[in-house]
Amino acid sequence: FQAEDGIRDAQESRGLGDVYKRQLEDRKKKEIEHSDRRRQIVTGYEYFTDASSDDEKRQYVTSEDEYNYHFSNTKFYSITNSSFGYRDKILYSNIKNKITLDWCCGNGEIGIAMAQAGAKKVHGVDISDVSISNATALSNEHNLDDICNYVQMDAEKMSFSDNTFDIVHEYGALHHVDLEVSLKEVSRVLKADGRFICTEALRHNPIIHWYRKRSMHLRTVWEVDHILGVKDILKGEKYFNEIKIKYFHLFALIAIPFRKTFFFKPLLRTLELIDNIVLKIPYIQKLAWVAVIEFKGPKLK
């Protein structure tokens, strides 16, 4: 009953409210502005738009010119099958009949996928009301509005009760927030045997980080300054009993310029095989673009 009460409390406090938004820290106001702009341009499945056919892309892209400017980095997601596949394997295993949270949900695609995989209830929170509107529309489009519930909320200060969720998911959000505050908060709302599954970019590769700083129109200053390093990830040891990190996409980055050619898939498979070997080497693995992280067993109970 505690989980149900915690969810009901959060539903009753739907939305941030104008007074609260005026009191937000400047960094959060800038994140809202940044996120709102992006969600107005692409209303769903942004990580797949570059590799999709024109018809598929235009379904969710509201302005081609704005898309080409603000989403020029989506070409990188053409190589993410291996990291997404690994994430999906650990995220959707044993999800049936679970209470789940899509934390910083964006347009809500993963929450919808969790519902399709058998989750009993999916909640999504995001600081952007545009994101929540898009996510709600997308859940309606998939006829999952009875399972998926999206609420505008500050992810660093959620209104859910302790021990509410079996699984919390996030993608590319930890570098937009205060990391330790957020890890503590997610630990609080997870059940004792709960899992927090994250997909995050890493900061160690100097070439990738140089690109980030050369493309500031795609991101906020806070975001660039807080891309995670391995030491940052390991701060989770304070809040979780177990942390598992798997690294992806180093040599695979070479395939990106060839993503729309006939030999892209075999080239990518070859480079992924190399990554599978090289990214097991302790120092070199830090040069990967992406890490999938699984935090297990929250400590603060």
C-alpha cells in the first residue's frame, strides 16, 4: 500500500506550479528552456530520426531546418544498437508486473517500451512540461495511457514516497542534474531490491569532449561541465550496494560517416567486435563514448 500511496501523492501534486518555477535555480530554468526548445522540434524518438526514412522522421519532426541545426548530433546514435541492446536486456528482464519510473523521461519512449514489456505501472517525470505533453500524447498514440502516467516534476526533489519503485530508468540525464542529490533521491524512492539503470556519455575521450565544446548550440553549459567520469559514477557507492558499468562505442565511432551507405552494417559489426575486446582493458575503456550503468540495492533505507 505504501507504493500506491506514494504514487497517488505524486499524482495529486501534478505540475511544478508557476510560483515554484520562479523560485527554481537558474541552472534548472536554463535546462527547462533548453529541453522545451528541443521537445518542440522533435516530439518523439529523437535518437532514431537521423537513421529513419523521411516519412518516419517527419512524423515527429516539426521543423526540418530547426532539426538540422539543433539535432546535428543525432548521427552519432546510428551506432548505438549494442549499448541500447545491452540496456534493454537488463532493463526489461524481470519487469513484468513491476512498478517503474522513467526518470527525466523526455518524450517518454522508454516508459512506453517498459509498459509494452509488461510493467504493471509506468510513471515518468521531467522538469519540462513540453516533454510531459509529448510523452502523454505518445502513450495515448500507443493506447497505453492506462499504464503510463507522466507528470512534470523536479527529478531532484520528487513527491513520491520512499520505497515506491522496483525499477528506475534514465537516459542521458545525470549530467543535467546535481549528481549526488539525484543519486540520493533515486535511492530513496527505490525499493530495497530495486535497480537504477542508466545510459550516460563519458567525459574521458578528449576528441569527443572537444566536439562537445565546439557544438554548444546543442547543449547547456552545465551539461558540458558535468558529463560523467568514472569517478563520478562511483560516487553512487554511497547510495547503492552494487554498481556495474559496461562500456560502449570507441572504434565504432569510425562507422558514423558511412551510416547511409550499403556497407555500414558490416563495417559497424566489425568495429563492435573490436570494441568488445578493447573496451575490457581498464584504462582504454574510459575512452568509450557511452557507459550503461546498473545501480543495485539502495543503501539509505
